[in-house]
Amino acid sequence: MFGKLAVWMLPLVPRSVVRSVASRYVAGETAADAMDTVRTLNAKAIRATIDILGEDSSSQEADKVLADYMAIADEIKKQGLNSGISIKPSHFAAHEDEGQAFDRIRQLVKHCEDLGVFVRLDMESSRLTDLTQDFYFRLAKEFGNIGVVIQAYLKRSEQDMKKLAEAGANVRLCKGIYNESSDIAYKNKDEITDNYLNLAKSYLTSDKGFLAVATHDRGIIGQIDRFAREKGLTTEDFEFQSLLGVPIDDVIEAMIKKGWAWRVYVPFGEEWYGYSVRRLKENPKIASYVIKHMFGGKA
């Protein structure tokens, strides 16, 4: 019960208190912090993808975002890291000018292809679903280092994944975190889980494309593990993914020992607060810790 109350109280928590646990979910505020985290993960045979926190940038801000991602890609290549990058269309000001945003992203994808760095188009709220997929299909006609994200809680995702399977796309499947209308999204936890499993299994048996199974749900991970072994799938077909800091280290270690590939999403940047609060809302146990910390451990 307190866990649910703690989640409700999170917006009241001072930034200084959230910062005390933010390092669990965020690599730091600088690119160098992210690189350090990736090196640590790589040493454990864990792949990575680096994300600069932020969205809904202005056009001027988006130019800096492009330059920052270019520099990160250069460092990934220079340091020989096993990492890609993850980007959001709104971070490139897609909500202001779709054409300019696409041009920025295309420039980045081309630069990354030259370096051998993979680029993932993250999915945001439903207002950008069509645009993000349009960007993906346009870029995939030119480049082979591009992938996209599908959210299992959206009712349209089954049809979207059929199109992506036909194109042999590299898809990251997650549950989805945005507050969408029940008209377009499943709201029940069991329905979302069932749809996730149906989408994942269908894609894994489509004989096309690559699937990133992005979830912290131990039940789903176990089912995909068993399904993949039954179907004779390999790391050429899929990988598991998780967010930095989510407490499933034992699962990650177990899956790697079984021979599966695992990738961790590594966010960094000055926009750490909003991201950290979202992660805490997903984990009531840690949210409870934060609230107790705020009250001197007496809550």
C-alpha cells in the first residue's frame, strides 16, 4: 500500500532527493559519464545504446542535439565500444518542422553508418507514431543501420509489426509508458502483457527482421527464452534489452550464461529529473525508498 502512496507523492519530492537515487537510472550529465557506463557494461558482455535525455526541442536546440550525437558516435567508434545510439524525433524538433528534423536525422544516420554505429528511432506518444514510422521507412531505403520501436500497448501495433516484418526491420518492442486513450491503447496490465507476447512470438517466427525484446517483466523474459530455444532461434534473430538501473541483474546474468545477447539503454544528460521520476513511478519499491529518505527513514 505504501508503495502506491509513494508513487503518488513523487511529484512532491525535492529534486535533491531524486538526484540521490537518479544515478541508478541515469549514467550522468555528460557524454563522458555515458561512455564510462558503457565500458563497464561491455566488460560484463552487455551491449549498450546511448540516449541523450530530452524531447520537444526547438530548432536551435535540435542543431546542438545533432552535433552532440555526432560526437558520441565518433567516440563509440574511437573507443571501440559495443554501443549504438537511440534518438527521439521530437528531440530533433520534428514537432516544429518535420522536413528539417528528417534532414538532421538523415545526416546523423549517414554519419553513423560510415562509422558502423546503429541508430534506433525511439517511439514517443501516439501523436508521433505515424511520423516516426514514416521516418524509419524512408531512412531504411537508404541505410542499413536504422531501427524503430513499437509499443505493445497500442492497438495498432499488430498491423504495424506486420508491415515492419515484411520490410525485414530491426524492431525494439516495449510495452509503452505514455498515457494514451483507451480508444487506441490497452489499459489493462494483463492485456498489454498478452499482446506483447503475441507480437514478439509472431515477429520471431516471421523469418524476417530482428527483434529487440525490451522488457523488465521476468515472466515475459522467461517465456521468450523458452520459446526461442524451442524454435531454434539464435542471437542473429533477437536480443533482450532493459533500461539502466532496473533491478534485474540476476536475470541479465542468467540469460547471458544461456548464450543470449543483452543490451542496456544508457540515458544521460541534464534532463535527468523527469526521466528518473518516470522510472521511480514504474518501481514502487524504490519510490518508497525515496519517500522514506525524504522523511529521514521514518515513513
